[in-house]
Amino acid sequence: MENNTPMKSRRDVMFGLGASLGSVAFSSLLCADDEASSIVPRSHFPAKAKRCIFLMMEGGPSHIDTFDPKPELTKRHLQEFSRSGKEQSAMSSGKRYFVKTPFKFEKAGESGADICDQWVHLKKRVDDICFFRGAQAESVNHPTACYHINTGNRFGGDPGVGSWVTYGLGTVNENLPGFIVLPRSSYPQGGAANWSNGFLPAQFQGTPLRPTGSPILDLNPPDHVSRPEQRKSLDLLAKLNGLHLAKRPMRSELEARMNSYELAFKMQTEVPELLDLANEDKKTLQMYGVGDSKTDSFGRKCLLARRLVEKGVRFVQAYAGNWDSHDYIERAHGSLIKSVDKPIAALLSDLKQRDMLKDTLVFFCGEFGRTPDNGIRGGGKSYGRDHNAKAMAMWFAGGGVNAGHTIGGTDEIGEKAVECVHPLRDVHVTLLRLLGLDDNKLTYYHAGRFKQLSQFGGQVIKEIIA
């Protein structure tokens, strides 16, 4: 009988291997040989950081009112002018008013870093931080800007940063997901696509923990089901699913679903204790602001983030917001800073006390910055700021960064970055480099080409790395 099956070229075979679960599974097996080892198969450089905590300030925090003082705005306060709207969003066109910051700034730490006086606790940790004022986004719309900072693609559908990192480095604790997300009650604009696996195999998607109630539904089995009975059921299910998968090769979502059952079984042993903060001492809880109505929510996220990375979770993303202060910025930003100030300072301090900050990268940013002016109201206590992609608030700590330095700068009114200017893809490339990964080598074959986080390559921001 004639065989009409077309022959595959060597290139097709190599592409298939590079895109298959086989290479991922092999990496996982190599990692499993020594889970405590910091050497991982896909690292391309000696890693300065083994893990990352991404503090996502959704809504666009104002750099001008947090870490980038602009005395010139005090001189121009309420000065009227007009903007065409060509470089900014439609909401920032027409009649405008320059507005000064309602807060005072001070020099903090031995580094003399600029910081708003509302950061009562974080100002004590500035010598552990590298502030970066040169970043620029490409969108002033929340959904596309959130996708951009989280996935490298403004239009969604691509893997999240945490997915790329876990794809590259694997996991240290096989009883926990490698990428965990701590969202707000309302998901960020764009929803769960901000931490999706995109075109990567499904097991690399972020696992969100619910902010209220049980963090994970059905974490514990029913009372009438014993662990041995549950094990037998899973073994039978795995056998049946394996037969189903054998007829449908190269279906990563099927294998990911099978793996999720096993992971869920393992998580039932480790997660309940991990998520229970009751075993933390009173001093630690107070340090993070747990129990205080103002700081409790984000304090729990920061404390949980520390516990998760301590247990081997590779990438944790914690959300805070909403920083979209178009008016009443003194009240809005003032309240938001107070809600995250103590928890973030505690996280840095706690990691340092445990000798973990040196190899834990902490990254703080929003999806864009804010304008030095406002057009909704003429002034007084009511003014705020509009969206601004050309300048934004961002900093790195731990994990081999150039701590105690401020890199880059914005113009005299904070409208755009003018010194050490870099697009977000360079920020992503730098983050990966700190974790020992080369963006040009961390690729995945999809839709006819090898894809990467930066989309088409980027430049490491050398000034950020120690």
C-alpha cells in the first residue's frame, strides 16, 4: 500500500522538538534531580536573582507625586495652556492647567534618593532600591498598557512575564505552581489575560489566589474522601486521560489539565499551612500592617509573597490599585501610598533579614505614568492628572540591581523621559537578564516563527545592574 504521508524536513523536525512538551518535560526532570539547586537548565547567564516578586500598581501611579519631584511645576501651578492631543490621550487635549504636587519631597537614605513624604516607611529602605526614571510605555489606554507591561504585547494573547520566567527556569517546589498571582477583588483591565500562558504550554499560566474567602476553592477534599481513595481515583483518571491524550498528540492543554490534577493533589498537603498567616508571630504581622484596616489587604499579599518565594515559587505578582487619579490626587494617591507603604517596606526588610533580598528581585511599577497637568478642573484640592506613556514610576530592589542609585531622568515638568530613555521591552529584557535569562534565546516556536517576551529583541539597561 502506498504511503502518502509527506516527509518532514530536518528543519520541521527540529522546530517540532523546540515547540513540544518534550523539551519542557526534560527540563522539569533535570530540575527535579536537585530541587534545591540554583542551577537550572535553561539559564543563559549566571543569575543574580533566583526568583521575582512583581508589585503591580494598576491604574498608573504618578511619578511626579511619588519618586520624581518637579519644582518647576510649583512655579507654573494653574498656568493655563493648550495641547493638541497628538502625543497624549484625547482626555489630555484642549485647555490644560499645570498642577504642582500636593506633597512634599525629601532626600532619604545615604543615597539621597528623592521620595514623597507620604512614603513614611519605604524611605527607610531607599538604599536597597534602584529607581529608574527613563522608562516609556507605548499606550495610554489601561487595557493595552496593562497587557504591554505584563506580556510585552499591547493587544493581549501573549504569555505573561511570569509565564516566560517559569518556562525558562522551571520550578523549585513541585507541590506549588511556579507562577502565582495575588489580584485585587476586581481583576485588572484586560482580566486574566494579564497572567495568561498565551501560546506557551498551559502549565505555565499564572495561578491566581482569591483575595477574599478561601484563596483556592475546593482546596480540601470532602470529609468522606480519604487521601488513599483520592489517590486511587486520580490514578484511574490519569490512565483514562492518558489513553485520550495518546490519540491526540501535541495537545498541551490536555497534558496541562492532567498535570493540574496532580498538582492540586500535592497542593492540598502544602498550601493550607502556607496560606495560613496565623503561624506568623505578632511582630511580623504588625510589621506588614496585617490587622490594620488601611494596610491589611496589601500587607497580606506582601507577606504571602515572601512565604511563597521562600517555599520555592519562582514568580509572584501582587496587584494594588486603583491609581487612576484624574482628580483629587492628594486624597487618592495619599490614601493609596499609605495602603502599600508599610507592606512594601516590610517585604524588603523581611527579605533582607532572611538573607533572601540578595537573590530575590522585587520590581515595582504601573502600566504608565501621569501628566504634569490636568484639564478636568481648574485647581484647588480637586485637581489630578491624566495618563502619560512618556514617563512613569518604576524601581527595582534586590537580586543584583544597582541599589542606592537613581537611573535616568525626566524633563523639568515630568512630561517625558529625557535621560537613559528605554522602552518597556528593554525593561523586560533587563528583568530577564537579572534572572539569568537571555531574551533572544528564551524563545518559543509559534505561528511560523520563534517568539520572545520583547517581541523583536531589546537592550539590557546596564545602569540598573550592579
